[in-house]
Amino acid sequence: MRSMENATTTFDLLARIRAGDRAAFTPLFERYQPRIAAFLRYKMGATLQHSCEVEDLLQETFLRACREFDGFQYQGPGSFLRWLMSIAGHVVVDAARYQGRGKRRAEMLPLWSESRPGGANPVETRTPSLLLAQREGLDLLFDGLDRLPEQYREIILLAKVEGLSSAEMAERLGKSRESVALLLHRALRQLRQLLPSGRR
């Protein structure tokens, strides 16, 4: 039986949190950060991107997830990602609503770290250099996605960010599973060509 210290799958991390290990939120959210960031970026739209940072909405998503965690029910692989994306979708809607009303959004409470002892959980254990590297990695990913044709970007977001199956993508796009698979293959090949070699 694995020790709690070595439990790193989503299910194991969720179990650690249920058992009271709040620090497990950090590796759990790190696992999903790139996908939720990409989801937020393209859900926001151009108008909202001018007034909000993806990082702010990402932070708000994770803070809400912390507050609402007791209401989450694990229903198998993918259920936690779907729950996070549901929260992220509401965060975008709320941000757009505040923007539409011309109101200034309330200052978001930063996550706890040694440099921010008054911040909220989850515990932030990453170093500034690692945070910068992750931010640079996301910026490179966004740049690559932005340079793709719209249909390529859409299929990558559906497959790799939302985690839809080929059947679900085919239904969403009104295409056959074969055409969806071919489209995804071409999209990923072009994205790899756009990313620096170390990021492919």
C-alpha cells in the first residue's frame, strides 16, 4: 500500500484533502493549471482579456474550488476536471458581468505562501523561478494556439483541455469520428511545429 506522502494521482490527492491534508491542494491544482488556464483564456474572449488577467481568473477558480470542495463528488476519472471547468466557467461569467456593469472587481485574495502569510489556502510551495517558468510555458502555449487556424485551435481545446472523447467531439462539431481524429492529428502536428523544441 502506498504511503500518503507518495500519493500523487488525482484520486490520491483528493483522498489526502478529504483526510485533512490541505497542502495537497497545491500538487492537485498544479496538475490542472495549464488546462484550466487555457480554458479560461479562450472562454474569456478578446474584450474581457483587456480588463482581466488569466492568472487572476485562474486564482479565483482555485480559491472557489477550495471553498466549495466539500460539495464535490468524485464520479470517476475526469470528474474533478469537469467540476473545475464548471467553476472556471462561472468565474468568467461573473467577471464579464462586473465588466458589463462598469464595476471594479474586488481585489482577489492571493494564495498563501511564505511571502504572503495572510493569503488563503491552498499552500503555495513553488519557488518564484518555477512560477516564472510555468508562466512562460503558458505564454508560449497561448502564442502557439493563437497562431493556429480557428478549427485547429478549437479541436485541441476540446480534446486536450476539456478532455472530450472522439465521440463527444464528433457530436459537438457535427463531424464523423474519423474526420475529428484526422483534424486533431493535423492540429497537434501544426502546434508542435509552432512551439520551441523544448516545449513540444
